[in-house]
Amino acid sequence: MNTQYERARSALPLPQLMRLLGVPKDSIRANDGDVRCPWHHRHRHNDQKKSCSIYRNMTRIHCFVCGYNYDVVHFVAAWRKSSEKEAYGFFMKNAEGRRIAVQDEKYTESEQGLALPQVWDPTPTDLEVIASLRQIDVGALQMTVSLGILRRAKVCTEPSWLLTDSAGCVAEGRTLSGAWYPAFGSLSERKAHTIRGSKKAWPVGSALLQQHPFITSVMLLEGGPDLLAAYHFLLRFGFRNVLPVAMLGANAGRHGIDPRALQLFRGKHVRIYPHNDSSGLDGLIKWLPQLKKAGCKVSRASFAGITRPDGTPANDLNDLTSRLPGSHEPYRFLFI
């Protein structure tokens, strides 16, 4: 067993990994002991008992009914129905990102509470659907998938695309159809669904800064569609060493930036892309002093006075993606 893998298993033990994968709560526990088998439906009579054990310092799970005996990588492969090579890559990438999440113990409870549904990579058809609805280049969406930001899931029973990152702090879904989520349980109708337990102060995508220290510039955006739009424009203009991150959830501008993300931003050029509305102004007022105090060079992109191709005022970055390929040059000045 290599040392890097051993460190990864310590950074991301099986219970936290299971939460990240969306395993049901009754199959997870925070210490060694018995749980319900994650694959209980395979048991005779749909066994409801605690027939599994998590053991070896929370690095292995064994079911006494179906005989499955997995370490962390084999569990990822079985749960995601992927190859062991793909599972190893997924685990190592997420374990590295988790190092951010364990540096400050006061955040442990909220991060463990992220009720992430079972996720998988979007299919090519999924990407085509998202690209059509949002006027985003498919190649840009493929970039977000390869970085572990764009995922596919069922949210409130609706097929959805999901934005999250390897820190496991926040996730937000939108329906693949583009329709609003209907009322569900105690939840009212809504256009986006922030996953329960999300820490809205964490800019999704920030975990990549630890994995890619060569990044010199950060685009700080408001909302999931703008995050995808940023990758669209970066691909169009061929910018390098730039990382888009986004604050998610309703009234994103009212949330300050997580102190650990600020540490990752330190010394970098951060360009803020606030929406051209009151929420965007809230974000600018909130984030600007935080970033300056963290030692960042800060600038602002403004959508005031900019119109979409149809002549209507632009409110955000996703409003500008509908130009035909090759005709985005009028918007180059918005970027770092």
C-alpha cells in the first residue's frame, strides 16, 4: 500500500466518502460498528437489519449476508459502477480536496451534514441538453465534468444537473428539463435546489485551487449558470491559469466567503462578477473587503450598459453566451 494512498484514507475515511457518494444515512456511522447494508435490496426478503460492519479504522465495510468486503476504492467502484482505476482516481481526487475540509474542526459538523444524493457523470446526451438550454459550449461542460464540478443526480425525484466540488461543502441542482422544481414535501416550487446541509459560504470550485497551485487568477461568480458560462468564455478566448468559482444558493450575495477559501485565494487576482441587481451589489459589498484583507488583488466586472444579442439588458454572464461561435469578441473586456 503506497504512502499517498494511506494518507488519502486518513483524510477521507469511509463514512465521509459514503456521504459524498450519497449513500443512505442508515448505512453510515461515524465510528467502527454495524450498519444496514448499502445493497440491502439484494438480500433475500430485502433485509432491513444491520448486517454490515464498518471496521479497520473506518477504511473497510463487510456485509455478512451478501459477503461483500470492500475497502474505500472497491466501494467507490461498486457504488458508482465504475472500473477500479476510475474509482481510485475519483477517491484520490476527493481525498485531496477533503484536506481543506479537515483543516478547521469547527466546520466538521456542517460538512458531514451535506445530504448529497447519489451522483454520477452526465452522459453525452445530458451535456447536449444542458448546452442547448444554457447556450453553453459542450466542450466547456466536458471541462467541468473532468474537474468533478458538474454531476448528474436525482434531486427531489427530478433528473438534475448538480454543481459541487471535492471539498463536499455545498451542492446545488437544477432540472435537466429547465423547468422549476415542483413543490416537494415542505419545499415550495423553486428554480434551483440547494442540497440540505450545504455551507453557502463555500464558493464551489475552490477546492481545485489546492490541486492546481499554478492558478493565478480567480473569477468569483454568483450562481451555477454563471459558473458554466465562465468555462464557456474561457474556452472561447483560450485563457489559461484562470479558475471560475461561484457562490451558490438563493441570495448568494448576502453570504460572506468561507475563511478557508480566502486562504486559497491569497495572493491571487480575484475578479468579481456580480449580477446587475441588488443581490449582486450585496455580494460586491460583502466580498470586496474580505478579499482585500486576505491579500488578494481585486477587480470588478460590470454588466451595466451591456446588452444581449437580442438587445435586452444583460444581468449576468450567462445572458451573454447566446452569441454564435466566433462572435464573442465584444465581451472580451469583461475577463481577466
